[in-house]
Amino acid sequence: PGMWSPDGSGSGSGLRPMTDIRIVLVGAKGSGKSSTFNTILGRADMPPFSRTSRCRVGDGVVFGRHVTVVDTPGWWRNYFCHETPVLDRRELVLALSRCPPGPHVFLLVVRVDRSFGETNRRAAQEHVELLGEGVWARALVVFSFGDWLGAATAERYLETEGTALRWLVDRCSNRYHVINNRTRGDGFQVRELIGKIEETVAGGNGNWHYEVERRVTETLERRKRRGGEAEGGEEEEEGGAEEEGSDSDG
């Protein structure tokens, strides 16, 4: 339910630096999206235990590129798409309009310090595909809290974690990046991420961005009108059912 459209802000052919990069962060609640948002833009972390309930947009100049980042509400790790409140689903889809004319790349954030099983994989797939299956062509997995890996490599981590996570990385054409959200250092990890994003965009026919089809947002609007009150009640119940008290990041 989405399509790629040409725009003039990309790199064209080859790997010349992009002057403008628009990023949408997606992931489960507590996955590290907000920390990744701050790491990319060089900002201080938000207060502990804050949650992203609505899209948050930030921009800045990062290694000579004008970068816009949209942080989206997360889904509960073990909740499939139909279990997520329609307001959250709608906000996720509307993220595409928060960085007009549309994002160049989607970063799917996954914590390395938690197991990632089949339920988590299916939840991620269903929520990502709310935006359309075409998203996978421009998706890159970001492993957050990379300090937890210690001396282990990302490759070793993927080998030991299991088939569910491997499926996710394969669906993103083996594009992934590790970010240490606690120790940002000299910015090398962000510079490397920008390079991988530029490679991803160049591999997807250069200067294209993603636009969701109008019928997707119209469907969610109808569901909101039809069941808004019921969903609101569900959302309150879910708010008190956090899986892990150590979550501190949306």
C-alpha cells in the first residue's frame, strides 16, 4: 500500500553524498528508538521512562547532510498488529507525512540485550507492513544498546540469536548497523550509519522517497471513527501492562 516516488534531494547514481536524508524510526516499545533518534542528531537523552506516544520530528546537520528523523510510537513486543490500538497504528502511518515529501529510509530498531523470538518477528513484520511491503526495499535493522555485545561481533550475535532475527535481517537484504547508545564517542558510528543509508538509497534506484497510498490512511481513519472509544479503553489497559520495568526508551 505504498510506492516510491522520485525527488530531487537524493544522490542519484553512485554513492555521492546525499544533501538531504529523511529517516523514519520504527520498532517495539523500549527498543531504543528514542535513544537512536538522539544519537543520530547528537542530542541529549530524554528523561528516563519517557515514552513516545506521538510522532516526534527532529532535524539537524549531520556530517554535512541535512537529516530529518521521525520517531514513531512503538508496539508492544508480543502484540500483533490487530492488538495495537488503532490510534497508534494511525500515528505510525502518518509518520510518512511528517518528513515531506516522504522518507528515504526506514530504520527498524531492535535491542541486542533481549531475546528475539518468532512472536517478536511476526509483530515487527505486521507493523512494518502497515506501511506497505515496499518498505523492506529501504529498511535497515539498527541494533541498539550495542555495548551489551562487548567484544562479540554483530555477525556472531546474529549466528547465535536464531532464525527469527535472521529472517528480519534477510528481509532487509542483510542491511544492519550496531549503535552503542550509551557511549557515543566521536560520532564514527553515526558517520558509518549515514554511509549505509546512502548505500541503501543508491541501491534502490537513487533519489527516491516513499509515499503511503491514501487508501491506507483512509482505512485507519474509518476504524478510528468506528471504534475510537473502545480502542481508547484498550490503550489504558495496555499502559499498565508493561512487560519489563527496566524499559526507559520509546
